[in-house]
Amino acid sequence: MKKIFLGLILLTLILGIRGVSSALEMNELPTFTTTSAYNNYAWDTPPLISAVAISPLPPAEGVPVTVSASIFNDPDKTDVETVSATLRYSLDGGKSWEEVMMEQDEGNERLWRGVIPGQPGDTRVLFYLSASDATGNITTEVPGENLDWPPLSNERLAQTVVDENDKEQIVPDSLDILSCFAGFDEEYLYFKMVIEKKITRGTLHPPFLHAYCIGLLNLDKGLNILGSYLLCYVPYLTLGNYPECVFYDLGHMNFLFDVEASAKVEENILYLRVKRSALGDNPSKSLRLFQGTLGITTILVGERSRATQEALDLIGFSEEMLKTFREKGQVTFEDINKLKGYYTFEDATNYTNLYLRNHSYTVGSGE
């Protein structure tokens, strides 16, 4: 599993909760080193997908169509390489999908191609692309729109995570992520998180409150983690007169209660939905996201501002450090290691770039 800064992000949420004052001595976070896989999701870069094209154009009856695209990891930001790309296409309006592994061009490693078999005239073909790199980060377009709530079927969702089944002694089954999916329509973003066993609230005594979260970064706003958001399902928040599903602005460390965010649970499946407008202008229709689960072990008492400062003083997380984090999107690894006693990492996924788009063409009739 690739751990991320989810704990640091959740700390800002935890500091805003009013409720029972209790803390347990927990193990420190894993040691961060400059060469480790622990990294800031704003700076860890999944593949890019652009310049999607088809040939021949227009598609002719019975003639295979080659889909090409520029797919690569940005060498200015990472030395990790793209290792696979997949083309998925549908002939029935998105009800079912066929999968084609794309091939990398021998002369141009950024160019990938896949072929859709020839189809009868007037057939409408939907397709979308996805890619992964050597560290498991994923980039994907999305199959389609017009989703129901909750999106029970995966037909119009893109799979963003295929995770290993962690052992119970490593990750509790009720917090162990197995797979995740994402989708969109004109108004909402949709997410589906599949957990190994039934999703639960956790416990108050001893304090171990379960939190299921989606981190969202609007890539049109730049790569600043504190310019991003959290969509979280924390059932025990209702004890503090909070909704169980909250949308949190990391840049301003505020709950955005006027944002429409909702959650539904069916045994081991969590559905989350939030208004697209909550992320601000997003003309590129590109997002970065991760999924994670935590056990919250501290709930602070008092007004948010006072509780926040007391907690920051307790862990030595200074205002100057916060300023540095806001400006640069990162702090030193030593600073991160000071955080303890507020939560435990449980499960955290790799990063996903999500393009809110798909493609289609109609085969000519030959008349």
C-alpha cells in the first residue's frame, strides 16, 4: 500500500470537531524520507492523456478504427514511466464494455494505439481511455453521464482503484478498501468505495471513529494541496450536530455546509456525491483524487479556533509551518513525523487523475 498525507489532511478536519475529549497514545506515523514512496498527492503525478484521435475519419462501415493518444508521465515532475494503457469501448450506449490493451509506439514512447473492430453502418461507438504508471498511479477518462443516485451499476463509472486485500491484523476489514469508482454528470461528482466487510461507525469507548474519505484537487487551481477539498463520511459526526457526510475546504480549513454533499451505505459499499460547482471553475475537467480510511482517536473540546491552536501547540505544529504548507503545499518530513495521537492510518490508495470526458463516433452507412 502506498501511504499518503491523508493523516495530515484529516487532522485539520479532526481539529474542527466538538465533542468528547479523549486521546490515546498511538504509534507514530511511518517515517518519511526524501526517497520513500510517501509523498504529497499534489506532487505525485499520474500519467497524462491528451490528443485523443481516431482513424480513419470518418469511420467507414466494417473498417477497424484506430484510436491513438499521447499518454505519458511528465518527466519534469517524475521519473516514473507509464507502463500500460487501456481502451474501453461500448456498442450499446454504455451498458457493457469491451477492453483492448493499447500498444506503445516503438519510435515514440508517448504515442499509444488501440483498435476497435469494424462495425455495421450507423453504429454509435462510445470509448474512453485509462493508463497506469510503474507505481500504480492511475489516470482515466469516464465512461458516461446521466447517473442514478446512488449509482448501483458500474456501467457509467470508471474504476480508479483495484486494491489488495490487506490482512485483518494490518487493516480492519471494515476499513479495508478493495476497489473504488468515479463518475459524473453535468451537476454532480459520484464516487463508490467497496470495503471488505460491512461499513461501521467505529467506537466511542475507546475512541476509534471510522472515517471514509475522498481527497479532491481541482487541477485548474494548481498543485497546492491546501487548495483542495475533502469529501468525508464520518458517521459519528452526528453526535456533534454535524452531518455525517461533510465537504471540507482545506485551503481555508472550513466545513462548507452550504455545499450539497451526500452519502449512502449498503453493507460494504459507500456511495458519495458532491456538487461539481463546489470545486470551482474547472474548464479542463481534470481532477486528482485519492481514497482513504482512518480511525480517529481524538475529538477536541471547545471552539474550533481555540481547540485548533491548543492542538497545534501540543504537537509543535507552528503557524509558520502552516504558512509554509499553504504556500508550498508541503512541509519537511521531520514535521510530518511529529503528528501522533490523533488518528491512525488504516488504508490509503494510489493517486488518480480523473478526466471528466469520454468520446464517441458514428460509423458511416456507406450510402
